[in-house]
Amino acid sequence: MKKANVVTGIIFLALSIFAYVESLGMTSMLMTDSLGPSFWPKCLSVVMGSLSIVLILQGLFSKKETRSSPFAFKTVGFKRMVLVSLTLIATGAIIYFLGIYIGILFMLPVCMFIHGERNVKLLAGLTVVICVFVWLSFDVALRVPLPMGTLFS
């Protein structure tokens, strides 16, 4: 039995149940909207719950854990994971205060740099192209209101 898989599965199963219950409270503003705003949260919570059950069953019916090597905290991959996690936290704060576009302009080049891209022209060009694509897709075409930040609202 793999205890880590069972514990992780139980945590994510509880999280999926919570997400499903919370999505039940989402009501549609339009009577013509057949799916409503709760459709995707319900779908995602059902998928997460199903995969959690699979993980629990794998953990219960798999062979006993073999002794594995200790986790290496000094590897390049671990350092990258920590840096990307910190970047995402900083991006969340930037989006909250300054808006989605400035958050994108910060996050994309930093994450690409962390993963080894050193070509400044590519970093800048791809960041601008993606930011313009997000603006054209969501703001112009779909007219979805995106976070503008507390400083600009």
C-alpha cells in the first residue's frame, strides 16, 4: 500500500466534493442559458473526484513501497519549481494591483528565463504577441471583462 497516494487521493477527493458543492450555488443570470456558470466547475470537480478515486485505489492495491532515495532539494529542477512558484505568487499580486496585462508582461519572460531561454528578442516578442492575443481574444472579440487591478479601477 502506498500511503502517500491514498492520503493525496483523499485530500483531492475532499477538495473535489467541496468544489462541487460550491458550484451548486452558482445561478444563471439568463433563463436562456442552458448550461449556466456552474457547468465547468461541476465537470472539473467530477473529473478531479474520479481521478482521486483512481489514485486511492492505486495506492490501496499497489505493492508495498520500496525504499527510495531521499528527495534532492539541491537539483536544478527543484530550484526551477520553487522559482516558478514564487513567480506565480508574485504574478497573482501584480494582477490584483496592476491588472492582467502587466501580470502577463511580468510572468511570461520571467518563466521563460527560468526555463533557460536567454534570447531577449524572443522573450520580448513572444510576451508582446501573447499579451496582444489575450487582449484581442478576450477584451475585443469575446468582450470578457479582465482584471484591471485595484490601482486602475
